[in-house]
Amino acid sequence: MSETPFNSPLIIAHRGDSANAPENTLAAFRMALAKGADGLEFDVQLSRDGVPVVIHDHDLKRTGIRPERVAELTAAELGKINVGSWFNSKYPKLADPGFAEEFVPTLVSVLENTISCEGPIYVELKCEGSEYAELVTRVCEVLRNFGGLERLIVKSFRLAAIPLVRTLLPEVQTAALFAPEAMNFLRRRRHIIDLALQIGAHQLSLHRMLASARLLKHANEAGIPVTIWTADRPKWVDRCRKRGIRSLITNDPGKQLERRGQVTAGQ
């Protein structure tokens, strides 16, 4: 039996170190990398003028404290919207005056500011309805110019986006995203693997509640790597190692890195 690698699972920062900094901001990404996160994960959608920007929600109500939708504003306008002060208000013990200077970043600026990340970067395409082709095209253009394609994994719940990514940018990895709601239309969990293979996804990105031992066994037999999200409890480090899960996406990379170190030291 082969030994489990010391860095198993890879610890991926969900929207940066989002437990300790405002999500999807340069501050959150810098903090995650400073703590030693193996990789990063973030969300991308298009501004009104077709620029890929990094933000999760389709509107600005939660993180921008504004009513507009992201698609209604240009990238320049979004670049002036404060998306850090909400965090200071909600989590006063973690507040930092610098967070008030965080604005909606473009995909280009995030990639430029995380160049020191040597591990995987998960780019989630936030698609609404069937309107995904332009988002895929614009994101692939940015990624192609950025380079470092071997570290990139483009993922989406909109499974039809995956084949288009593979066509436009065959050098990058792709991942099919599945939430627990997938079982509302799939009879068995193993059908998740069949779907992923059918659309040509290189990897699976599963909500942690879907990551049963049996499903992981089928995935390993099929040779398709699995990432789980969003796992903040330390027990998931142990489960990932036992079940062969490659990567763990977490809001608190520092805590999960600490647990991985404890488990490795105890072997």
C-alpha cells in the first residue's frame, strides 16, 4: 500500500481566507497564501461591458450593500464598489480598516496578485440560465493570456459549459460541480460520475455531503479526481485522506492546514 502524501488533501481557500477576510477580495487571497494554502478558489461572472470580474452573488446586496446587479455595471464601476466593509460590520472582532479599501476585482487583477500561488486555482463560472457561452469565451481569453494553464481548473454547475471550455482552452483542467440537490434528478450517486465523464470533465467537485465512501470508490476506479466543498470541520481532513479525496475547499485554510499537519505528524 502506498503512503498518503504529507500534503493530502490539498487545502484550497474558498473565495480566499473567507473566514477571516471579505470573500473574493485581494485581501482574502493574500491572507490565504500567507497562511500556506495550497491553492485558491473563486467565482467569476461578467460585468455589463463583458469583463470577467470576481464576485459570487449576481447582485451587490450582500457584499456591496447596494441594490444593483453585477451585470448592470461596468468593470470600472464595479472596481469602485466597496465589498469589504460589510465584513467589518458583520464580524467586528475580525475587522480591519484595510478591508474598507477592497473593491470588486477583475479576473485579471486576481491572477496578477496571486502569481505566487504555485498550486491549483479553481475558477468557478457563475452562469445564469443558458447564458454561459459569452462568460466561457471571455474567461478563456483571460486565462489563455495569463499562462500557467496547468494549474487552472475551470468548474461550473452549468455542465454544458464544460465541453465549451475544453474546446476553447484544452490545456486547462475542468471540473463538474454537484450540489446535494443533484440527487433530486439522479437515481444514484454513481450517476454523478457517469455525467461528469459524459461531458468530458477531468475532475469532480462535490459538496461534502455527496462524498460518500462508495461514491469515492467509484470515482477512484474511474480515475476521476475529487474535490469537496465547503469543508471547515477538521474531521474532513481525516476523511479526505482515508477516502482518496484530492482537494478540500475550505473557508478557513489556516485551521485545516493545522489539522493536516497534526495528522501527518501522527502517522
